[in-house]
Amino acid sequence: MPGEGSPDSRIMFIGEGPGRTEDLEGKPFVGRAGQLLNDLLGEAGLVRDEVFICNVVRCRPPRNRAPRQDEIKACVPYLDRQIRAIQPRWIVTLGNHAAGYVFEKAGIAFDGITKARGKFDPVQMLGSEVEVFPVFHPAAALYNPSYVDVLKRDFRCLRKRMKESISR
């Protein structure tokens, strides 16, 4: 699954990997978690066509398990090329695996999504300066409904940060 969206976007959303619906349709975030992501994009004043959405791994791991390190290692050269090509101003990582990879690539210690989420981290990554903004994965909110409000707050914070950046 290659990812989709605007190649001119200043914001990139990176998830973990495709789920069943995504695997069947060949597009990222089109299942239930994708429906929630679309709603969250609205909280940030964004629409799906304006952003770029991709994943750390390109294929759905068996039984939808978390991707293994060897699977991540095999897929991230493609992700790195996407980041270099798009040169986003912001990277929003959706979940633990995406945040872990991006922080590792930027040479920053990562202590888990719960501690990192909701904070902007300016980093040098792949030749560009970006702000990384980790949030919970939308699928996590499907299993833990209390995360929906947390995600909405985080996406409103993202909206505020983008507006502040434009006015500077």
C-alpha cells in the first residue's frame, strides 16, 4: 500500500500498517479507524485530499499483529523516500510504531506513545526540519472510547499550531 493524498501537502500522517479493509481496498485508513481519522482531520480544519497519509509497513501483518522489526526495516526505505519527496512541515504519527520509527530516525529517545503524544518535537530528519506530533492511533480509540476526546483535543492543538505557523 503506497499511501495517498496530496504530494504538495505540508502535513503527513504516518500510521502503523494496513488493516483488513485497507488491505482489500489498497488505500490507507479507509476502515473504521479511517472514518474516525476523517472526523479528526475536521477537528484540525483539514480534509483528506489536502494531506498525505501513509504507513510504516506496506502490508498487513498476519492476523493483524503488530509489525515486527524486520518488517519495519524492510518497508521504511520507501517511507523515507516519501518523506524526502513530500518534505512535510509536520509529521503526525498515529500510534506507537509510527512514533517510534520517526523518533528513532531523528535520533531522539522514544518512551512510548502515552508519554510522547500531544507534544510538538522539532527535529532534523532526512535533510529537513519538521515538527513531529505523536498522537494515539485512531484504532486505539475504537477499543478505548476515552481516547476519542484525547484525539480530538490533540487535533485541535494541531490546528492551532498550523494557524500560528501561517501567521508568523
